[in-house]
Amino acid sequence: MRNFAVMKLTAQEIAKKYKGRVVGSSSVEINQLAKIESASKGSLTFLANSKYEHFLKTTNASIVLVRPKQKHFSSDTTLIEVDDPYAVFSQLLLEWANEKKEKQMGIHPTAIVHESAQIDEQVYIGPYVSVGKNSIIHGGVSIGAYSYIGNNVKIDTGTVIHPRGTLLDDTQIGKECILHSGVVIGSDGFGFVAQEKDTALKIPQVGNVILRNKVEIGANSTIDRATLGSTILHEGVKLDNLVQIAHNVEIGPRTLIAAQSGVAGSTKIGSDCVIGGQVGIIGHLQLGDNIKIQGQTGVINNVPSGSTIQGTPGFDFRSFYKSYAVFKNLPELKTKVERVEKKVKI
């Protein structure tokens, strides 16, 4: 992580804002954020993991956010004790990022906007963007270069679409969503009917995709339109890069899905779930609320609320680790069995 320049703040100002306690000079001033191992004078950094504690002896940071009662190694570094150093650092980083953003408005002359589209005045539409007929784009929306917005698309207030985003016909995007580069929303669901003597017959996909408020979609992820009805991601859902969501899937509020995972058609996932990377979920399942699915798990059955599963096929993670403890010792067990067999034959 490179250093980030921010407006100047003193230790006292930071401590007051985030209900912390200064250990050292309350007047010391910072003008950038940095990693603890590479911070320079004038930087603020944080210590949240004890394995990085040794950097407190060598860091050149002027201020370090730490947990209460952290040992103080250097008088040249001021500590600010807070309950959650990482959360406070993240909040400062967010404030810097918002301050740094260039406030762009207007429609770039190379953009192609259909005359029937309704575009609010407080909108940015970048170079070579295409906006289709009858689409509605509300205030505060930013659409990056080379993005494609199809027909009858609705994008609500404050949503950001990074360059080369694709929103196909009838897609609905809520408020304050973030769609990263290469996202494709509303492509056809994978629906075919096998035929005896011909190629599979494609089933028309005439539904749409709906993203509720504050949904974030990672780069190069895809969300397919429904065959009928809607594919729906509810408020606060966050998808990592390279995630595939198939037709008619519904994902409950605040659920998180890590990179390279895929959800097959018509599966319903509850709220507040955490799904690790490279997870595969087959179609037509019901997954409850507050589920945790460990990375590389294959889900082939319904999962009740509150479960934590792992493995392929996925099952209770405690049972998985017990099974793994046996599995990894099978070669040694095999050798022992062979020795016994030889003795018995003798």
C-alpha cells in the first residue's frame, strides 16, 4: 500500500474525533497514511495484529493507532489508543478517498445518449459511454469511460460505475452502489433444453437483474438476468472480483461472497452470510441466514441458518476437520495394515 496524502491533523484532533487517548505528544501533526513498516515522518499508521508489533521499534511514523495499554517503544512516535485501530484507520482512509475524488459532472462529448433517456443534471457520463433508450439516471451517478448502459435501465442516486461496466436492458440499480471495471449485469442466464438430434434449444431469458441499495460488485463479475422475474441482490450485498451469479438467484441483505465463487440458477441465499473464495453452489438450493461457507467448498444441499460448512460436498466444518485428521494419516495407516497382513500370512 502506498502512502496516502491527507489534510493535516494533530494527534489531539484525531483522538478527540475517535474517542482515543494520546500517549506522547498531542500536538504532533500528520499529513499522510502509511503501512507501519514503510511509514515516514509525518505519517499515521496502525497496529492491529500482534505479529507486526516489532515494527513499533523501527517505524518512522509520527502517530500509530494502537489498542489500549500497548507497550510504547519509542519517544519519537506518538500512540493513540483506540478500541479498534484498524476500524479508525479505515475511516480515515475513507475520508481521504472521498476528499481526493475529482468531482466530475456533465456528459462527455464522445458519449452517445439516446434522446429518450432521462439524465439528471448532477451526473457524470464519461468518454465513449453509450446510454440506451428510456433509461433513467439519477443525480450523483458517475459512469466511467467505455461503459454500456442498455435500454430501460434505471440507476439510482449516488451509484458509481467504473470504466467498461456493462448494464444490459431492464437492469435496475439502487442507491450508492459500486460496480467495478468489467462488471456485466443482465447477461442471459444459462438456460437450454436438450434435443435428441439437434443442438440444445436456447430458452429465452426475459427477466432482469435488480440490485438494491449499497451493493458492491467486484471487477469482472457477472450477474445473469432471470429467465422470468428477477435476479435480486438485496441491500448491502458485496461481491468480490470474478464472481458468477446465475439466473433467478436471490441473495439476502449484507451477504459477502469472495472471489472466484459461483452460484447456480434459482438458489436463494439468506442474509448476513459469509461465503469464501472458490465456493461452488449448485442450483435450486435454500441457504439460510448467518451461514459461513469456507473457501473451496462445494455446496450440493440446502444449508440451515447459522451453519458453518466446509469440504466437497460441504458439511459441518468441525466434522470436516475430524475427517481430515483421519484422511491425512491414511498412507501411514495403509502401511501398518500391510505389515499386519504380512504377519498374518506368515
